[in-house]
Amino acid sequence: MNGFKRGTTTLFLLLGGLVVFLGARPAAAVPAFSRKYQTSCQTCHSIFPKLNPFGEAFRLNGYHLPGETEEQVKQKAVSLGADAYARMWPEMVYPSSLPGNAPFALNVKMANIYASSHDDTGKQIVHNDFQFPQEANLFGAGTLGDHFSFFSEVTYAENPDGSGSVEIEHARLDVISAFGPEHLVNFRIGKFAPNLYDGFQEMWLMTDNGVDTLFAYNPIGFNGGTGLADSGGGVSLPARTRAIEMYGVAAHRLFYTVGISAPIGAGGPNGQFNNNSSKDFYARVDYKFGGMGLDGDSTGVTLPPENWRETSFRVGLFGYFGNGTDVNYAITDPAGNPFQMQQTSFRRTGVYGSLYVGDLNLIGVAVHGSDDLSLRDNDTGEELSSATRTYDTFFLQADYVIVPTFQVSARYENLRPADPSVDTQKAFNLNLSVLARANIKLMLEYHRDLHDAQNYQLAAVLRAAF
Amino acid sequence: MKGILVLALSAAVALPLAAGDIHGKVTCKGVRDSGDAVVYVGAIAGKTFPAPAQHAKIDQKNLVFWPHVLPVLVGTTVDFLNNDAVLHNVFSPDGCAEKFNLGTWPKGEIRSYTFKKECVAATLLCKVHPEMEAFVVSVPTPYFTVTKPDGSFKIEGVPDGSYTVKVWHPKLKPTQKAVTVAGSSAADFEIAK
């Protein structure tokens, strides 16, 4: 088998493996807010978990409605100190509040996954899995007074071997409008999907599948990355991180975020959470033309009553830069000899665009990646050679609201891995979503490797949020 | 002639001025309801009012001050009754109320404080229970009231004349306007954050 064929087969197998085993996807519809404001999911979601422009403003405002007034909050908060204590700080503890009810919500997800892939011999393997439930998510979300908010998600997922796994997918605390003009300076600390991916990380997409070509690419390989990896690979774009982030909205339409992060993965020795001491850096800046302001401002804008519609264009530039020195990955050369490889530094730069025209929302992201890879002796760890490898990936997704009950999405993904012997990966994802009720969603989703008609997944998914 | 004039002036002084009322509605924007706004007549030039002998009262029951907002005439003594089975404290961080602190006392006991100066408003707090909060609004005239939840109010016994009517709310910006009272007179207000 020549290098090209081996690489291609590896790619397909990895994709096939992903399709079968990466069924669990984070949910992000938070009925705790429905209870607090006594309002429907569709106030903030065009179809959960995808946010509409108002929901995006609510999120960026730290879970406060744009221009929120006391009477809009139907579930009165529990005072942890009279407002007057603010004047007496630090002699007295600064006042705060608790959500009126326990701020919890549940999502459950049932999935029937029909998946086709290949085994090592090229033989087609077909599975039809009832994953009932595939996962259950316990959310905690709310505000603590005017300047703090929190979001957490604990996911219980059923594993193929019958066991279960529990993970804290998100746990973060935000400081809202810490100083300066409202919405301009906010801080976030915890484990979360960075605002770097606002609008295209899976927790903000209407599809069941995330964009694996962005987030699951493995840049490690003897001649550079060859494709996707479920876990254990190097860093492409870490979908969630442990980070400290600053973000905000200026002049209603300019969004920015900067952060220092540590990707989530295998920890270091001696019980360390991070596998090396280096920290990554990321930044993004966006501008939104037309439509509702990113903070919910609608001054001078005529918006239709259908809250998923607007005419707007949001464009953003982002970058993620990191250092993976001292983190070793086991690889083999084409002859099968073992080596270690380090991703000593890496750079990701990208552009994001989101166009709303009536019922249509076009989302696109393109990323260029560059990795400095250090090949090391498997026994001594001594560096044998180093090289810079690059890859490119992009996706384009069209979401369309036929009527609020029926919505469709089509996505094309393209990944040119760094290893030149491996073919460009192309995938197509088609989704039909039906809101049986505002908080019950049915999805039929088809995901296909465009190089191989037998490498696909058809998923029927039921999600309920309550 | 001079005697008639003196007689007429004496009679005019002896007769009470016609008393009317100020009524209307305060619309409070951005809060749950329009209650708890204090509407009062501001200081009247050359006119002072004796402090009432009768004490006003604020109860502490079920870990809440009641009433939440209490307007009083300057010089009024307010009695604070602890009606709970737990210890309570009352203090104010506001200079216009001398930052008083009445200490801590048990159920059934009363401690008092006299609001000697105009104070809009004195925040009342309890160090034992940080969430407890109330307000005493010490104003220079006896013409005051607190709005109902629908914002309606009526200040009775206001002599005919021209006044500055002021509105204060615990969470909203205060406002004021000139009001001429001639019998029953209407005045509406709108306040917001």
C-alpha cells in the first residue's frame, strides 16, 4: 500500500470512527432562563441551541435582557444583601442575589444512529444503533446580581461498551460590565467554549454534528496531520478550553475577545491539569453590519416581528496561538518505526462570516493552520528533525427557516491536511429539524464523506429541554 | 375707616385658608409596580411645622421591615419594634440620619430614633440580616404620602397655594414639579432609572 492510499484509508477510518463514536454532542438550550423570564425558548433561539440575534445579545450581555428592567424578571431574585451595602463596601459585604428558583435545567437526547464505514480490509461496516439515551445534560445558568453570571453543564453520556461517563463540559463565571461603558469589558473564567468560536462552535449550531474539520483535525503525523482524531491528537482548534477571557461589545456592533487558555486533554504528570506549562493565546474581533446590535440595540433599525429574521452581515477575524513543547505524541513513519513528536508551536488564523437575509442564514469559516513539529527519538527523546506543516480548512453552512416549526441546514466542509500524500477531505452535512414543541426537537441528519459514498451517517435525533 | 380695615385683616387672618388635596398618579418605569414612591410638598418659604408628638412605627416581622417606605415630618421619632423571634438590628449608613446604629434587641422590644433633619432618604439596614432594607423619608412639610402599587396617590389637607411637589423612589431618579393647589388638584409624574 503506498503512502497516499494508506493516508486516505486512515482518514476514512478516522472519520468513520468519529461518526460512530462521536455521537455525543453538547446541548445548550437553557430552560432556566425560560423560567426566570417566563418566556418561550424561541425568544432567544431560532431553533435550540442556535441563537437568534436577540438571544446572542442576551448571551453577550451576561444573561441580562437588553435594557433589562425589574418587571421583566418574573422570578424575583433572592437578595443576599440590601443594595445600600454597595455604598458601605468593604466594611460590609457587597450585595448580591441568587436566582429565585434553583437555576437548573435538563436536556435529554435520544439518537438512532445508522452509520456506514470501512474496516481495515476496505469492507463496509454498517451499524444501526439505538442510543436511548445518548446523553443527558444538567445545566446551571443564571445571574448573581447585576455583575456576575454563571453557566455550567454536566453531561452524562452512555458509552458503546455499556458504561457511562460524566463530564463537566462547562463551568464558568463571568464578570459583567466590570468597568467602563456597559457591555464593553467582561471577564470569564472557567472551562468553556471560548467566544473565539461565537456562532460556529457546536453549542451554537442548529445541527447535531459539529464542524469536525475545524475542531477535530489532528496536526500530528510523520509528514504532518492526515485527518481527524477523536482524542489524543494534537491541538487544532480546541472546542473547549480552561481559560481566562475578556470580551465585550463596543458601539453596539463591534465585538472582541482575547483569552489565555489551556486546551483540555490528557493532563501532565503529578496530577497536573495542563500537560505543559505554556498557555495559549487567542483573540477575535467582529463587526456586525445591519440588524440588531450585538448588545440588543435596535436604534435606527427596523426589525421584522419574526425574530429569526434580519438583514445583516457579521464578519470577524480570529487567531489562536499555542505552544505544545514537552507534550509527546507517539507516531510511526511510513515503514512503521516508532517516534515521538512534539507540536512545539502552532498558529491558527481564520475568518468568520454570517449573513442573514430574511429566512436564510449563511455561516462560513476558513482557517489556516501552521504547526512547528519536532520529530524525536522514541527512546531518548532527542530531536531528530523539525518541520513546519500547514493545513487549510473551511466550511460553509446555510440555515433556512421554512417556517419556525421546520428548518433545514446544509453544510459543506473541506479540509486539506498537512500531509501532502493525503487527499483533501470533503464532507457534506444535511439537517432537517422539526420543533414538535418549543422545547422538543426532532432532527434527521445526514453526514457523508464526499470521497466515499459508503462512509456516511444518518441520525434521527430527539432532544427535549425542560 | 382704619378700624374697619383692621377688623377685616384680623378676620382674614383668623379664617383658615381653604384646604384642598393633591392627587394623581406616579408612573414608575422599570420596576415591578408603581408603589413605594413618596410624594411630598417641598419646603414652604417662611413656614415651619412642629414635630408630631405621636411616634411613627416600623415593624420588623418575618425578617422584613414594614412598611418598606415611611415618610415622616422632620422631627418625628420612629419606633422600631422587633416582632420576630430572632435578634434584629437597625442602622443607617446615611449622614442625614447621623449614621445611627440602635444596636441589637430581641422580640417585643422597641428602640427609637428621632429624624432631626430633612433626609431623603435614610436607608435602614439590619446587620444581622443583610437583605433587610427600608427607607425613612424625612420631609419638611406634613403634606406627604406613599403611592399605591398602581401609582395612585392623594395628599389631603393641603392649603390652596403654589408648591413644589417632589417624588422620591428607592430605585428611581427623583423628580419634582410646581403645582398650584386650588381645591382638589391633580398632578401626575413619571420617574425612571
